[in-house]
Amino acid sequence: MILDLKHIEKISKALGDVNRLSILKAIQSCDGKLECSTITASLNLSQPSVSHHIKKLVDAELIEPQKEGRFYFYSLNEEVMESYLESLKKL
């Protein structure tokens, strides 16, 4: 699936922050699923800061939230990442 230019721009902006890249890396290193408080503790960021970065990643569709009880877990959206890379190659 080739993404439109607006979606490519949104993803590129989301990936343009080192904290967001660190969040993606942390999720990937934990079998692709991580809880928000774990992200906060492992990256030494405040909870509001992590929430802000997670919102940007969710809006760009790079990660997907799953609610389990009272907690949200986040997993990588491999399909969107692959589509993003393919779309960049075709530019």
C-alpha cells in the first residue's frame, strides 16, 4: 500500500524526534508491546511528556493502543512502517 503525501509527512514529523524514536525502539525491544508507565520509567521522561509523544506516534499510525483493564499497551504497526518505507522509495 502506497501512502499519500500527507500521511508520509505526518509520519516523517513523528519520526523527527529522538524521544519518539526511543519509544519505538523500546516497544520493539519488548516483543513489540509495552505499557505506558514502563516507557516512562525506561526513558526517564515525565508521564505528560511520554503521553505527548505517544499521541504523536498514534496519530501517525506508527503504534497502536490496546486497552487491557485499566492500562494501555502500545504495539508497533508494522504494516504502516513498511508502507512508509515503500512510499519513500517511490518518491
